[in-house]
Amino acid sequence: MQQLKKPLRTCPVCGLQAYTEEDLKRFKKDRTCLYGRNNLCNKCNREYVKEKKRRTAEFIRVFRERSPDGIIRCYFCGKPILKMKGVEGGALHIHSLDDDHENWNPENKVPAHAACHIGYHSYRDGNPNWKGDEASVSAKRKRVRWD
């Protein structure tokens, strides 16, 4: 197969490039992305997932130590977070207070429910990060409610 001049995918971490469909198999599957593959290659994605699990476990410990009763509570709604893994609305997400996701200082990180965290970044009144119209806001509100 003839190689294209522009790569289909390029890993931002290691620089691996995919020029053919066969090369795309070295990239993480993601049906929402172009060509059905994410920009992260499989190797860099494995390292990312490993590091994320390590940091999450570390912050669960930090959040429990910070709490007077040992119960991790959502920064936004104040309700207890009961599920430490997953993507459901009640699961733990780690929110960055200064919006710098590369700043891993424990004082910059707070616990949040997934739904509260998504809600904050999506449609909270006066949120500078919100990008959308009122129709998409009501659709998001319906989608993220969990209690």
C-alpha cells in the first residue's frame, strides 16, 4: 500500500506515526475518534492508565486523611462519594482547583462526583469553561443526573 504524506495518527508522547490502516492497530481504539483510533499509541496509553491508577489511589488516601471522619465528600455538593472507581455519576473524579491538570500538588486537587464534576465544567452558571447553547445544557442536565 502506498504511504500517505500526512500521518493518520501521531502519538503526542512518543511520536509514533500511523500511515496505513495496519499501522493504526498500534493505537488505542476509540470509536468516537477519527479512523476509530485515539492519538495515544497502545504503549503510551498503558503507561497513562497505570499512572492514573497510581495517582488515584494516592489521592484517595490524601482525601481520607483530610476528612475529619474519614469519609470522602464531593467538593461541589458535599455528599459522600461511595464509589472510588468507574465513570458513573456517583464515582470519584479528581478536580483541579486551578484548572491546571498537570499540577499534581495535593492542595490543588479535590474530590468530586463524576456528575458534579461534569456539571461544573459543562453548564454551571457563570462558568467560563462552559461552551454551548441552552438546548445542549438541558440535554446535558438530563444525561448527568444520578441521584
